[in-house]
Amino acid sequence: MMDKHVFKSEPEEAGIRIDIYLAAKMGISRSFAQQLVKTGEVVINDKSVKPNHKIGSQDIIAVQLEVQDVLTVEAEALPLNVVYEDKDIIVVNKARGMVVHPAAGNPNGTLVNALLYHCRGELSGINGIIRPGIVHRLDKDTSGVMVAAKTDEAHRGLAAQIKSHTACRTYWALVHGNISEERGTVEAPIGRHPKDRIKMAVTFKHGREAVTHFSVLKRYGEYTWIECKLETGRTHQIRVHMAYIGHPVVNDPLYGYKKDRFPISGQALHSHCLDLVHPVTGTVMHFEAPAPTDFKACLQQAAAQSNNE
């Protein structure tokens, strides 16, 4: 369910950044306002803008806000695979099928609900009540390692590492096709799909910088098991980039082939490793989440099909 807010800027408000304007008008955090702009929930005079856009005099600003975004998120005793935890951060191995934070259609049962219960509410408040502690996200059907912040100090430190690309995120994916080169880089801007607002796409007109490095781990005839390292963290980045170069992720419901019949719910994509510097102690840290059973089953099926060719 969506709640639409419409504002008209005054002459004296001209020149204010849209994220600052929305934070003041709606009583939300600036980072949450930026997220709304980035995901296309904010339009000015019926056009999408960037978070650093400066409004003009008498602009019509429309915001589509999920009703859940203004509600209290409840703590829930849900299964949680904790990889590491201290007083500042918590690293988890997110299960495939678990949504990271509440949104339309998923008001509960999310990672945030589980974290609130496990951490007794001790999570960073920088991203507001709907996304406490969330520094980066994984898609619902992407499994694997991710970090959350328990304090604002830790949140700021982790966010800075992700923004400066010093935190390294490594993913495993099974993709279509036999990639000829051993490694490569996809550098293509990503933005909201011009016709299908559910999807993202490579777009050079309104897209934001996106860089994905990949290397081949193993080839299975018509499939390739690859490792991907992200420089940027755009929505659906690996899925969009691999589809863009003709090697969509196996079983991807948005960007892949509908004929896929692999033993996995959603895309064969797994967040395998996370390398970072502890935002408070300065300790260099490395975390891994082993390939889950369903991802291994996909590799086995690809190998079997390759052997039968």
C-alpha cells in the first residue's frame, strides 16, 4: 500500500537539495530521503532526479511512500545464522528467500525483524525505524554474508568503506554460456528500467556508475561458475551486468531465461565473502558464507548436463 505526498516549493526554498528538503518536510532521515530518490519514488515536475538535485521555485514534488515506512517494526524470534558479533557490528549469513527490511507486501518476517529481536533493539538508527542497522542489502533471493551496524559510529564507518570501495564484497554466481575469457570487468551505468519500473537496466541517459569485476571459477559446457567483486552497489547490479553481456544468472526471474529449470528458488547468486576493516577497532576482518545446498545443487546439475552433451 502506497501513500502519496505532494509538495510545492516556495521561492525561498530554491536551491535546496532534494534530500535535505524531503528530510525537513517529511520528518525522515536524510539517508532515507536519498534512498527514496535513488529508487525512483520521488519525481519533480513528473521527472526523476538524483539525490543532489537542487529544487527550483514552485516545483511540484511527488513522493510515493510505502505505508510500512511510517510504522513501527516489531522484533521477531526468527532463525538467524550469525557469523560474527560484537558490541558494534553483527555479520550474518542471510538465508535465500528472506527479505532484508520491511516493505510493501513484506511487513514482517524480514532480516530487520530478526536482528531487532536478536540484538534486543540495539541497532544503528541512521536509516530510520524501517531499516535500522542496514548498511548494505542483498536481494530477497540472494543468500550469503552481510554486515549490519549496532551503533551509529559503526554504521558511519561501514558506510564510508562501502562508498570508498575499501570494503570488498565477493559473490558466486552460476551464469548461462561459456565465458571465453578468464576474467573481465563490466563498467556500465545502471538505472531504473524506462518501461518496467520493477526492473533495473543498463542506461547511459539516467544511470549511475556501476562496476563489476568477474573471474571464472569453473566451466560447465553451456554454463559458467563465476566469482564477482563489486566496486559499486547498485540495485541488482550483478544480475543486470551479466545479462547485459549475454550471460544472465541462472534461474533469474527478472533478467534470465524463462526456460530455466534449476533446483533453486530465485537466482543462483550467493554472497560468499566480505572483507572490511572493523569501523571501531580498526582490525582487518574476513568473513565467509559457504555455498548453500541449493547453490551446490545448481552446480551439480550444470555439471551433469555438461557431461551428457
